[in-house]
Amino acid sequence: MIRTLLMTTLLLGLPALAEADVKALYDVSTEGTSTQVKAGGKGTVKIAITTKEGAHVSDEAPLKIELSSKEAKLDKQKLAYTDSLAKKGEGGKAHPDPRFEVGFTAATKGKATVDAKLTFFICTDKICARQTKALSLPVEVQ
């Protein structure tokens, strides 16, 4: 009985451990995103997925970024791996870290928000794991 309970506890705990381990293999950054723009002026949303050594973002599995905003008009709302500014072989990497830039215009003064929903796969020699991340980027429109 104790043995069965111990095995069940170990097996149920493994997926959480594996998920935490995968999340340690990458960072998502919005550094360089416009946080202030003039009304009617252009801003830029920047998103970069940076992998740690031994990991990469799969260029074969679907990568999807959906952008939305109620207060700003986005130049593009759906992004895929092919929209990445990083190209194969860049920096000597077979799988360069994807980075994206999308322009936006906010027409009226006040607070605006750009939301991003990311879906991508982080891979190593042993695993490929689907990752999702939601971001909310505040913008002050002057």
C-alpha cells in the first residue's frame, strides 16, 4: 500500500517537474517595446524568445503569436516563425532565437495595452515541449 502511494506521488509529480525544467530553458523578453508614444504616432512591440544552451525554439513545430489591442491599431496581428527577424545560420546557430517587431499606432491620449499570446515549442536532444505565454504590454499615449 505504501509502495503504491509512493509510486503514485512520484508519477504525479513528474509532469510538474518536467514543465518547470522546460521553462528554465528559455526567456521571453519585450525589451525595446515602446512604452510611450504620442497620439497618432508610431510605436513598436518587440518580442524575443531567447533559449539557453542545449535548447532551441523549433522551426518545424508551429510557432504562433497573436497580438491584440483595443486602443491601438497593430500593423500585424498574427505572427509565425517565418516572421522572425532572425534567420537560419545567424550567429552560427542552426536554430537562431526568434525575435519579432510589429508597429502600432495609438490614436487617442490615455493608457493603451497590447496583449500577446505566444505558443511555441522548446526542444532539446531529448524533448520537444509546447509552451504558452501571455503578455500584456502597457503603453502611455501622450
